Amino acid sequence: MALTIQQEKKRSVWEVVYNYGFETTDISNTEQMVFCLRYVDCLDVNEEFIGLQSLESTTAEVVISFIKDILLRMDLRTENCRGQCYDEASTMAGHKSEVAKGIMELEPRALHTLCCGHALNIAVQDSIKHVKLMKDTLDTTHEIMKLIKKSPKREAIFKSISTFESPSIRTLCPTRWTVRTEALVSISENYEACLSTWEVAKESTKETEMKARILGV
């Protein structure tokens, strides 16, 4: 990483690529901010992952301070920034005190663009809602994940039933298409274990609402 940063410092211009979203969480369900740098070298576009960071607050002021801190640590001058690319969260690109506006106040040539991949994914996600089979599949997968991952007791039951060779239940992130396949495959390969988990959990659960959720999947 240090070598990459030193090489990046030699480039004349670069772009901030910052991904903010409530769905960007780690295995402990902690919201993470993703920071990357994009630059062009001999007409080849390069994008370097810089790191993840959890923030106590996600206001525009805090996010801008975080971005400035990263650039300072990397010894990158804001006057060389020519772009900023974020998702559509209001904090990042709202019409009032958003991050994009704050960065452009530091460097007016750092033009803001929306993340095309994020926009495409939202469009596809909205389209899927009109296809009942796909909508039900994703909703059920997400519900299975929540029933197991959000309960230490049910997760312990699942682990005691599932085989060593089977993958663990993967989190289905609504706005990250690159991890959906793994989530769907993990449910498919643990189908029998999930059924057995529901039977055990149903008998040990006294809450009517939770029993209804278990029966619903």
C-alpha cells in the first residue's frame, strides 16, 4: 500500500471515490466507509482501494474531515483532485451541506459525479420488485439471514446442525450485487440445515411474532 501511495503522489491529477451507505457493513454489522483513489496512467484507468473506516457520525462535516485526514496522511494535495464519485446518499450529494459541495469549496475543479454502478444497481433492484419470483426469492433470503445472524441462539443451533463442508450463511446486501450470488448459494447448500434449525427454534421460541416469522420462511 505504501508503494502504491508513493506512486500515486507522482500523478498530476486524481479522483476521490468514496462509498457511503448504511448497507456497507462488516461481519459485526458495523457501518463502514469505503475510500478509494482513481487515476489515469497512459489512458489506463486505475482504481486503488485505500481503506475502510467506521465513523461515529455520518454528517457532511465529519465525512469531509475524514477525507481531508486521509489525503493529509497520504501527502496528496487537494488542488490536484479533479473528481469525486459517491453514491446517492443525501449526506454525500444533497442540495444543502453535502460532502460534494464541501470538497468543491476546497477545489472547484473536483467535479462531482454519481457512482454509475450504484445507480445501475438501484435501477435493477427497483425493476426486480415488479418480478414476483425474484422479489420473493431475495426477500426470503434476506429474512433467513436476519433470523440466523441476528440471533446468537439460532446461529448456535444452525452451526450445530450444519455440516463442516457447508458454507456459512452469507449476508445478502441489498445494494451490493457482487455478494448476492454467495448469499443465495449459501442458502441453497444449507437448505436441510435451515429446515432443521427452524424446527428446533420454533419449539424453543415463546414469542408469537417470532414463531410466525420462522414459519414464514
